Amino acid sequence: MRDEQRALVGKDECKLRTDFRMNVFKPAVVVTGVAGHLGLRLLPQLHDFSVIGIDLNPPKTDQPLRFVRMDLGEEGSCLQLIHLFRETRPVGVVHLAFVLDQVRMGVFDLQHMWQINVAGTARVMEAISVANRDEGGIEKFIFPSSVSAYGPSPQPLSEDSPLQAHTYPYGMHKRECDEVVQQRAPALRGCSVYILRPHIFAGPSVDNYLVGIFRGTPSGRSRSAARMRAKGKRLPCLLPFGEQYLQNRVQYVHIDDVARLIAHILRRGPEAKRITILNVAGRGDPLTIARCIKLSGCKVIRVPGQWACKLALQLAWRLGVSAIPPEITPYMTGQCIMTADRLRAFLGSEYEVVMRHNVEEAFVESLAGVVPGVALAKSAAE
């Protein structure tokens, strides 16, 4: 990093620390992965907390917080966290740090990805365990797992359904982390543990594979992808022949609703039981793939089968045109629908205050800038 870049980062960190001192009389909350999409959407919801944000780089935000640079993929981060928890005495820890998009994050080595995702989660929990053993005070640990931890399934999934993610590294890491959190929860000494299993994030700021499929953005790092983006070209949606693939259903959840849910949990009293597991999906009915195609206006190319879909994704990945990994094929061509009755019961009268968007509204907002006005008009009219 050049000297001027170091100076700029140092200035940002100084500003964030100064802003944090203004909030010393508020209860402290630690948020890992604070510079990610969900972290940035969560910060405005935490105005009544002093936020300590952890990430590799400072978040691009005007929200007050203390920023701490830390790589949870490194073994030494556990000791750093223990010192930080002892110093700041947080009432809650929200663990958002996780690698989803290998291309955007520049993490192509799967072992390195595992160290950040799975080992990093274990390090955070170990640090909470030590801090609570010594002084106590951390009352809540919130970990967003994922619908991908379940793996594709033809049947609606409840929180008691087995976690069977396979093939797709992100899904397998979420499954493993989910299991790690459940196993280690009793060792957190008086800390209530919340495992949220949100469906696919949606919203204008969201960038993930199962939104990108319908946006058609050439998300790779090659020059060809850059030229395509500059010209506003969209990649087609690949789908095997057969009506059943068009009728497969998909759910989305608005990222702001997930942020409100996390903030709601931080404000409510601790749970009587040690672990609370909640499926999190947008309100209302799922969308069919056919409906998603219609709303997005994307071009569809039908291919002979799932093997052809995977082959095309492999080619686009190798050419650097798309950042969508070929391992996601079973999730693209299958379905994974969850029930969220437990979430509704958990929130009670606050359900519609927290979960404000239905599935279609969340999906349509994800199309902003791709088909300006068209998707919104279709959604309102039909």
C-alpha cells in the first residue's frame, strides 16, 4: 500500500474511533464483517448502541463506530478478540464475516476460504467463551447461517430439517459453521445464541449469485466482462429443458429486513433457552422461476440438462466472464423453500414491523438499474 493510501486509511480509522467515543454511555456491540453488504445495512439500525466494527478494511459509512482491522482467517485473531472483548465489554456479538463471492473477495483458495469462514467462526466463539469465563457480560451471539446450508430439497424445510449442503463451497461452509455454532453454544457461559437461516438476500445493494443470475451482470474479472458491463450487456439465464424447471420456486428476503431482525434481537431480553434457530424469508408466497424471468426481462437459453448448465457455467468461469461458480448448478436447477412460522411466532406483533417486504417486492428491488422502471411497473400492475 502506498504512503498516501496508508494515510487515508489511518485518517478514516481515526475518524471512526473519534465518533465511537461520543457513544461511550451506550451498550457496546461488536459486528464482524462490518464492511459487507449486511454490515452496512445493519449500522443505521444500531443508533442506540456503541458499535465496534471488525473487518479487513474500514466500512464506507458515515455511521459512528470504532473500526478494528482484523483478519479472522488468522489464528492470532482469537487472542485479539479476547483483548477487544475485555476492553469494550460488549453486550452482543454479531458475526457477519464470511466469504461468499470468491471473485469479488479475491479468495480462490478453498482452504483459505475455510479458514476465514469456518475456523473464523470458531475463533469468535472461543473468544466469547474466554471473555465470559473471566468477566461475563456478552449476552447474545448472533450468527446468520443460510438457506444454502440445507441444500436443494423438493419439500419445504423447517428449522428441524437436516443440513445437507453439498458441492457448493459457500453452502458447505455455512452448514459446517451452523453445526459448529450449535455444538459450541453451551460453552459460551450465559450467552444466548441465535442462528438465523435467511433465504437469498435481495435489495438494491445486494450482489449474490441467485440475484445475479436474473440480473445477468457479467461479473467476472476479465477484460471481456469489463467491456460487456461498460456496454450494458446482460448474460442469459441458463435453464434445462422441461416445464418443471420453470415451475421451481424460489424465495428471497430483503436485506434491510434481516438487518432489522438482528437489531430487534439485540434489543430484546435474552432467551430462556440457549439456542434459538430461525428460518428467515420474505413475507408471502415464493416466486416461480418463470415469474422471476418475466419480472427481470432476462433472456433464457434452454439446454439439454443440468450437465449442460454446469458445463456452460464452467466455461464462463474459466473465461472470467462470470463470477458464478459452476458448483451452484444444483441450487439453480432445484429448489429450496423454507417455512418461517417460527419467525412469525418469535416476532409476534412486531412481525410486519420487522419483516416489511414480501418475496416479490424484495426481488424487484434487486433489479434496480437493470430494467429501470419496467420490473416495478410489472409488479404493480399484475
